Amino acid sequence: IAQQIAQYKTGLKTSYIDGLPELIVHESKKYGYDPLLLTAVIITESSFNNWARSNRGALGLMQIRPATGKELAAEVSVQWQGTPSLYNPETNIALGAYYLNKLYLHFGDLGLALEAYNHGPSRLKGYLKKGYRPTRYSRKVFKNYGRLLSPPI
């Protein structure tokens, strides 16, 4: 994981960067995920740019929107100090890992959970009701995950 992080410009101090692999492993194991899967989500979401901001206002490594972050923080008793909390790597990864697991438990399928993470669960449900199952985002994550599992020699 550390080798992957080193390939990106995180915008973080070295002390934060050094702690990211352990944080990713810790949060992944909480929910029974392979840490490389969570790493693949972070690569897909922000390319490990801690200061990333989407055009929809999602922030940080795992690109969480402030309203979602506030809601999730209350569910998992993570300290919430407003929008800047999402620029704290520990908070962002803890909330993102929890959210992905919550979506997985709801949809019962990792591909759908990833799509819900990207589109939002309500929008995904609307797509599914219309007979459309989006796959673009989950394919990106799985492609990054595959690359992490089988790095070039």
C-alpha cells in the first residue's frame, strides 16, 4: 500500500502519509475487506489527493459529501467538526470504509455497493427500478483492484 501511495501527490505531510497504510488496513479489517480493495476505491475517488474536491462537493481521499459525512459520523460516533473533518485522512477513511460496508449490507452485492457509493443509494435504486444497472464506476474500482493484486514485474 505504501508503494502505491508513493506514486501519488497526496498533499499531506510525511507524518500523515506514513500512517495511511496502517489506517487503511485497520479500517478494511473492521469490515472484512481486503485493504487493497479500499486502496483501489481511494485511487479511483481521489488518486490519494487528500485535498480533492469534486464538482458535487465531495471531499478528501474517499470523496465524501459533507451532508453524508455528518450523517455517517453520527452513526459510527466519529467526531464531526464540520466540513473540514473530511480533510482529516483518519476521519475520511473511517467514514468511507463504514459507508461502503453499509451500502454492501444494504445492496448485498459489492458491485452495487460501489455504484451506490458513487451515485448515491437513492439514485442507484431509481436506476435499478428502471432496469438499468450502472457498472462504469465499479469496473474502474475493480480494474484498479486487479492492478494492485497483480502489479507489473
